[in-house]
Amino acid sequence: MAVSVVLLAGVSVSGCSSLATPGTLPADSASLAPAGSMGYVVCPDALTPIELATDISEPPIDLPITGGPPSGDFAVTATANGRWAYVVTGDGTVGRSAMASFGAASEHRSVPSARFGFANVVIPVNLVTQRSGRPIAIPGDGPTRAIVVLPGGRTVFASSGSSIVPVDVANRTVGKPIDFGAGRTVFGMALRPGGGTLYVLVSGGVVPVNTGNDAPGQEIPTGLSPSSVYSPHGIVVNAQGTMIYVVGQGGPNYGGRVVPITTAGTVLPATSFDRFGIGDPAALAIVPGGASLDVVDAANDWVNPVVLSSYLNPPDPVPLPARTTTIPIGGTRHPTDIVAGPGSTGMFIVVGFDSVVPFEPATASFGAAIPVCDGASSMTVAPSP
């Protein structure tokens, strides 16, 4: 992928922890991460690691930012080798620095302006040392709701308002944004296996992007409005690279829907949850084995299973365990994300308080809530580095 360097690559934050250039670490580097498969949950100012085999959370990794974005305006991804995580979010320190560096006449004047001194940033997190690095400022002044890393771990695509921004994290250079137009906020992204095509979720459609030349293709209409509880995982691609699944609200009653799309661009009939009540599906994940999907609904606080062999007739939803607390907690207070753990670890649901709830699809049962950082939004899964 050709990445054109822009001035933003030089913006940094003083007083933050230093970070070595992302890349291959020495073979004898001692990892501070626990062994086994890991989950990483992002909150406004921290990243919480979770040991997926034992459902134990580790101390949060602080993110070096000031202020904080609105609930849901931050997302996380990790490299396939589990050595790096990348968070897209907003930062007040970088925003003030960007205003001083670029000024009102800059072609990147949108970086701090509409967010009142905030800049959108990508934060590298070294999962071997369990430390965050300096934020990398990216163009754009809208929400930051999704991020993906390409195979090889060198390039990430981060959403920034109505655009996605390629970032070469090995040398901290920022490429030219791919803009989808005014009012076309990016709500999620999913990468086709192999990394050649990135599917970008916008209101009413999905846009395929060729990651080799950063060229967007023709939008595939879905007729769906994304959930009001933002999640980077409102769109997924199956392991075979043949199907895309998108969740949102649509139909005459503005109810919950799953729309299947072939990667050739054919839109198939939607799964409807109308008979269960008006829903607001926030995220979905493919259950290991590929025979079904699990959808989390933020309006009703439940899981909607979808068996793909009979997807037009979904089974009854499974209510999440009731949350009881007298302590004020940030976040959306509803499920915001769901991811599949490796092997037999099951599914993991991020509840927009301060917890992750394990879910076993085969028995429709929940495990004990795992405490994480306050205001949890999204989660990614990776092997231990």
C-alpha cells in the first residue's frame, strides 16, 4: 500500500512514555504479559488485559491522553502475533499542540477545530512491556469508532469522522485519508481474510476499499442505520472471505436487522428481530465453527443468536444478567461489543459499564462478570506475546 506522508506524522506529546519503533522485538525480550490467549478492552483512558482461559483481568495499561472522547468514540485492535495493540481515540494534549503547529490556514485545520481542542490519534501499546507509546495524530475531527491492522502488523486503518486514515506504525507516518463524504461517518470496519479488501460500514451501506491502492469501490446499500450505541463490530466477514454480515436498524418499524452480503456485492434477505420487540443491535460476532452468529442488542440488553442455516427465523433472545450497583459508573450502561475467544473460551460481551461477561453459545449461559476499566467500549483478542 502506498502511504503518502503528511505533516501530522511529526506531532507528538511531551511528557508521555517513550515507545520504540513498532516492529520485530528481540527474541530474548521478556514479556510482562501472562501466557495464553488474551483479550484487550479499551476505555476512555486505559486498556485492560484479560486472560481468556481463566477470565481474570490484569491491571489496566494507562493511555497517555488528556480529556476523553464521548462514550464509544474509541476502539482497539491487535497484531496477529499479540505484540502490539493500537487504540484510536481523541486527545486534548495533541489537539492543542496541533493547533499551535498547523494554525487556521493549514490544510489539516479540521484536526483540532470541531472537537474543541481535541485531535484524533492512534496510540501504539507495546503488549510485551505493557506500556503505551506517544499518540500519533491523524486528520479528521469526527468520531473515532473503528480501527484494524493489516497482515504483517505495519499498517493500521483508523476511522476519523467520515474518513479512514492509513498509518504506517513502524515509522509513525500518516497517509492520505480516504474520505466517504459529508455525513458519511464510519461506524465500523472488517477486513477480508488475507487483508486485500477492507469493508467500511457507513449509514445505509458498506464500502469496499482496496488496501493495495487505497481505492474505495462502489457502495453496497444495506438500508440500515447503525446502532445508537457505537461499536467497531457492527460488521464482520466470515473466515472463508465469502460473506459479510452487518447489523443495524431498518424496515418499516425501524427494528433490529442482520443483513448478509456476499463479498461479490449481492445483498441477501435480512434477519429480523421484530417479533421480539424493537431492537438496537450494536455488534455481532461469528461463533467459532462458523455455523451461527451472536448479536448483542443495546436496547434490550440481550443476545440474539442467529443460526445461519435458518437465519430468517432466529431463536428467542437470551437476556444478559441483571447489573446491580449503587456506584456511579461511566460508559453506555448497555452491551457495546461482542467478540469470539479462541478455542473453547466462548464469546465475550463488553458491557458499557466496567465489565466483560463471558457467554457460552452452546448452552446460552453466562459466566461471572470480569471487572475492567470504567467506561468500557470495545475489545480485541490476541495471543500472548
